[in-house]
Amino acid sequence: MAYGFLIHGADDHVGVAVRDLRAGETVTGVYQKGGGEVTVTVLSDIPLGHKVALVNLNPGDRVLKYNEVIGVATQPIRVGDHVHVHNLKSVRWA
């Protein structure tokens, strides 16, 4: 099976697109450890290397990638949304 995204950590809220994903497309991602799969319907175009939401998040919720907090949601994020600077504020230098 050709996967559309990879999930780095077991508790991650986002996966990373391994190809351009198109709005309306149903894609499957795989956990790098353990090989479990997750399927989502993409809500907007997501470029290669960008993040796709795997869970619903509210403003102020912490977002996990690599099982680490990478930022805070600045607006509601739904499963299948593109997660990037328009709806995520980094906490890297906070």
C-alpha cells in the first residue's frame, strides 16, 4: 500500500505528508514504529512535508509530533485539516 503520511510518535496529533495531499482525498498513514494505520479524509490541500491533523484540537490545545509538544493550536483544527503556521503557534522559543 502507498501511504499518504507518516506518524512519528505513538501519541502524535499530526502526521507528515509524504506526497501532496488533495482536499477530499481519503488517505492512510502509518506509524513508523509498530506499523499501525490511520485513515483520514483531507479537508484542504496539504503539500508534501506539511502536517495533517489526526485528532480534533481546540484553540490553546498543545499539538504533539514526535511525542513532543511542537506548538499550540490558535484556532479549531479538525481531523484532516492542514496544520501549519495559520493555525499553530510554535512553542520552540517560548
